[in-house]
Amino acid sequence: MDNMPIENSEISLNELVIKAKEWYSYLLSQWRIITLVAVVGSAMGLTYSFTKKTIYTATLSFALEDDKSGGGGIGSALGLASSLGLDLGGSAGGMFTGSNLSELFKSRSMVEKTLLTPVKINGKIISLAEMYIQNNGWRDEWSNDPKYKHIEFIPNVKRESLSRVHDSILGVMYNRISKTDLSVGQKDKKISIISIDVSSTNEQFSKFFCEALASQVGQFYIDTKSKKARINMGILERQTDSIRGELNSAITGVAVANDNTFNLNPALNIRRAPLGRKQVDVQANTAILTELVKQTELAKVTLRRETPLIQIIDSPILPLAKERFGKAKGLVLGGLLGTFLILIYLIIRRVFSQLA
């Protein structure tokens, strides 16, 4: 009785070996069709390697300026300005951090503005949108379609002046670029360096689009983050110019009034009243102008502090990194895939034939 499990185990193992030999013999008998399918698979893989275009990837990395520390001198100066009722612009960086900044790069507004950026190709200035159309051969497809035949994307054209057809084409470009060709993010969450990757079948387009997108977002970032500081500086400069004009007028008035009272009879003090008023105006305007000049210079410092927002670390340099589907890779993968599929088919067919 103790030997029964061992005997059954040996029988099961023998059956397994027999089954394996049967399957091996069956598949070996089908070597012609297996070889044929493997050869066809290799041919298809080789054909795919010829038709698959090389993908060029441009990478740009940058660091976002961190102004949270703010310096003590500027911080105290901003506090003083705030106590005087002046808003010299605070930090607007919160909306441009982390995933928010990544989404800004992939937003339709930024991508479309970038597509309308001018570039010089073969001595001719065209937009990146036109370059994208040429790369994808859309002009040939549109040659017989009157709706698209004369469509053109002029560099730096105003977005609101574009037609509905232009909008639809830009929409297609945006969807393709944002979903498959554009990648933005941090390589490592512990490092605050953000990288932009742009992939396309045209090496120059990848480089130009990557650099133009970074420039476009950077300018938008600057305009948004320093908006308050620029508005307040403009107000202060206008007020300073106005008070300076008033002061110059008051100084001239003092001189005129002094001339009018020269050698005046001391008993006629009423004639000295205009001179006194002008002197008060000079003193008041001098004090106001002094304070406005201080606040204007402070506003300029604040604006400079807000302006350098994105520091480029690495820019794409030609030749770009490329991804190519090689001929040897196509032959091997195509053959292996064809062999795998025909084996699966033969096995399933034999199993069903045995069950019938």
C-alpha cells in the first residue's frame, strides 16, 4: 500500500512524457506550414522596418525660480509699502508649480500659439503649423479639396482672425501633439527640474517646437506673475512725472513771486502771501516726490525680482536622440511573432479536433 502513490506518480509522469512526444511529433509534422508562416512574419517585420519612420526626440530641461525665500531687505520693503497702502505685486507662483505647470505646457492655448511661431526653413520664414503640415504630407491630401487647398497658417497671425477651418486643423494638430508627441514632467520627484520631450519624424521640427514652446510658456509665465508689479510701477511712474511737473511749476512760481516782492515796502505784507503759498507748494511737492521716487525704485526692484522665472538648463542640440525600428529587429520579431501565432493556431485546432 505504501508503494501505490509512487506507482501512480510514475504512471502520470509516463503519460506526460508520452503526450509531450505526441505533441512534438505533431508539430514537427507541420514544419512546412510553421516555416512558411515564420518566413512570412519575417518578411512583414522587414517591410514594417522600411515603412516605419525614424522618431526624433528633443529634450529641454529647466528649473523654476523659487522666490519663497524672498530676501530680508525686499521683504521688509514690501511690508513698508503695504503699510502705506501700495500693492507692489505678490507671488503668483502657486498656480505654476508641479502638475499645474505641466498642464500649462500641454494646454491648447500654449500649443497653438507655439504652432503659429515663425521658423526659418530653407531660407523661407514659415510657421511651425505649416512645417507640421508638410511633415505629415497633408498638402498632397488637400490638393483636390477646395476646402483645404488654399488654407495657410501665417506666422504670428492673430488667433481671432483664423477661420473655422483653421481652428479644426489646429485642433487636430493639438490633439496629436499633446497626446502622443509631447511629454512634460519631473524625471525625479525629489528634484525640481522639469523636462520637456517633443517627438516627431522631423528632427528640426522637434527641436524648433520644443524651444518655441518653452519660450511661449516662459513669456506667459513672466507676464502673469509680474502683472501686479508692472501695473503698480506704471501708476507710480505716472504719479512721479505728474508731481515732478507740479514741483517745477511751483519752483518757477516762487521765483516769479520773489521778483514781484523785490524791494517791497515791509508794511505791505499782504503782497508776500503768494510767495509763501508757492514756497509751501515747493516743500509739499518735494516731500511727495521724494516718497514717490522711493516707491518707484522699490517697484522696479520688485518687478526685476518677479521677471527671471524659468532658467533653461539644457536645450536640444542636433543631432537629436532617435528611435529607429531596425531591419534585423523587424526580421527577428516578425519571425518570432509568426511562429508563435501559428503554433497557437495548430495547438487549438488539434485540441478541438480531439474533442469532436
